[in-house]
Amino acid sequence: MSRLRRGRVAVLAALVVALAGTAVISLCIGAVQIPLSDVWAALIGQAGEARYESVLWNLRIPRMLLGFMVGGALAAAGGLMQGLFRNPLADPALIGASSGGALGAVFVIVMAGTFFPDLPLLSDLRILPLASFAGALIVTWLVQRLAATGGYTAVATLLLVGVAVNALTGAMIGFATYLADDAQLRTLSFWTLGSLGAADWQVVSLAAPFCLALIFLAPIWATVLNALALGEAEAGHLGFRVERTKAILIVLTAAGVGASVAFTGIILFVGLVVPHLIRAMIGPDHRWLLPGSALLGAILLVLSDTLARTIVSPAELPIGILTAGFGAPFFLYMLLRQRRKALWT
């Protein structure tokens, strides 16, 4: 085994250990502090206090699992998009998945709630994530269709169309926000800032197929993404079906990110920041980058959630505030770093 490979294996092994440590921290820390010994006892049904078992199985374990899945899916999606677009500043929001999901949720919270308040379907809270998921898929499909010309999708065109469609959905969200009443505004603001507070076993079971599919299927296209780093023409000459790969990865990303937005709201910068951190540790090879991104994304999101629900306990801080507070300075750093490189080349 080469030295480089040993280093990569060591990084992934360290991330797995950190993932286990994050799980322990998440289960122990909260408004109700649970000693580690009692956590294990509660997991096997022998807790000394019944409330510990209830808190763990009904609140913290579903929330932790949802955080692991959503964080891993967002980070893996970021790695896919950066590899597909060959752009280090790309993230899943570029193809409209996040804004489309938000638009679907806003439609239910504000528009349908205002104009169809007596519609029985709206009393079922499951309609909110379903509308968000549908919005993500529809907007992503629209971006892809507008960017395609003669069966070919240029990456630059896709990026520009994504920016335009995101601006349009943002305007529609802003208009809906203008029409919202006080109760709707509170729900809307909490949704757009992101939270794992809605986690329960039903939510985990609904989100799992989409998030886990993105996490575990993404590495299948690692070799194609490595070839795309040389250019689309070169990847085609090597025998890869570039257009088919684009379509598959965009749909896979839309499904995973759409499900994430549907159940947790918009959580920004995880898909942008995490792949960069992993790339700095183990290099640009997507065979290692994508699994590493999923692991680190899961760790960072659950740690952020643990901090969000304890820093202002017993209240809860929206998790998007923490991820944006960490991610925005990193984004600016990347922009300034690229500008300095451009000046010296």
C-alpha cells in the first residue's frame, strides 16, 4: 500500500471514529443531560430513569440519524456538483434544488394556507415536506431543460440558467413572504433557516431512501468525475457517456437535496464547504473525496445541531444560522484565494 493510500485510509478511519464520537455527544448533551452510562442503559432498555429512555428513543436518536443522513447527503451532493461543473464554488443550490424545495414549502405555508384555509389536506403536516420535495424536482427539471440544447447541456449554460431560475424562485418566495401573516412568517423564517426539530421516526424513514441513495450511489460515478476533470471532450474520448452522467447526477442530487430540504428546511454551505475541507486532507480523487465528504458532512451537521439546541437552551437556535456563520467566511476566503491566483497567472 502506497504512502498516499495509507494516508487516505487513515483520514477516513479517523472520520469514522469522529462520527461515533459525535453520536455519543449528540445523545448525551441537550436540555436534559444524560450521563454516558445511562445512555447505554437506555439503549438496551435498562435505564434507571424512564425519562432518559423516552428522550433518547423519541427525540435524540431520530434527530441524530436525520442529521447524519442530511449532512452526508448535502456534502456528497456538493462533491458531485463541484466535480460535475469543474468549479470549486459550485454547490447543490446552483441547480435549483434548495430554492425549489423552499418554494414548495412556502407555497403550502403561505399561499395555500391563505387562499385555501379549509382544505383538509393542509391540516396534514406531511404535505409540507411533500410539497418541498416536489418543488425541488420541478425546479431542477426546469433548469436542466432550459440549459439543454440539441441533447447537449453546457456546464456554463447550466450554471447561468441556475442563477436565473434561483433569482426567480427567490422573487416568488419574497412575494409570498410579503403576503404572510405573523404566524406564517414565524413558520416561514424557521423553515428557511433550517432545523432538525421536526425529526421523528416517520421523518427518518421517509428521508432515508433519498438521502442514503445519494450518499451510497455517488461514489459509483467517481471515476467519471475524475475523467471530467480533464474536460468533457477528453472524458468522452475515454468512453464515458458524459451527457447521460450529467442527467443522472443532477436527478440524484435533486432527489437527495430535495428530501433534505423537505424535512429540515434550507441548510446552507454544508455542500460548499465540506468537499473543500476533505479535498485539502486527501486530495481531489473522487473515489475518496465523496465518502469523506459524506462522513464529514454528517459530523459537522450533527455537531452544529447539538450546539444549536444547547446554546440558547431551552429554546432552539435555527441550525442554518450556525452553518451560514461558518460557511460564509469560508466562501469569501475561497473567492479571495481564487482572485489572488488569477492575478498571479
